[in-house]
Amino acid sequence: LFGGFDQRFYAAYDEAFPLEPEWQDRVDLCNLYPLLVHVLLFGGGYVGQVRAILTRFTA
């Protein structure tokens, strides 16, 4: 949501718990709920990110 982890983290995680194919494509979906909470709490500054995610997965 706010930068995330670097590639070393994901490489180590993948060694311990293999990640599903195309897992990176789903990261935005995981961020959708926290972004919606931020819209509710802090206002419209996050609406653009929410719209971009929704457009990506509904187009």
C-alpha cells in the first residue's frame, strides 16, 4: 500500500512458501480494502488509486 517490500523479501518468502503464479497481479486487489478505508478516513486523495484498481480488474 505504501511502497511494500523489496524484491529480497519476496525472494526469501518464495523460497519458504512458494508463491502462486501471477501473484503480483493480485497485490492491487489486496490493497483495495485498505485504500477504501483511507478514502473513508482521510478523504478523496485515495479515490484515484481505487478507481485505477477497479478499472484494471473490471475492464
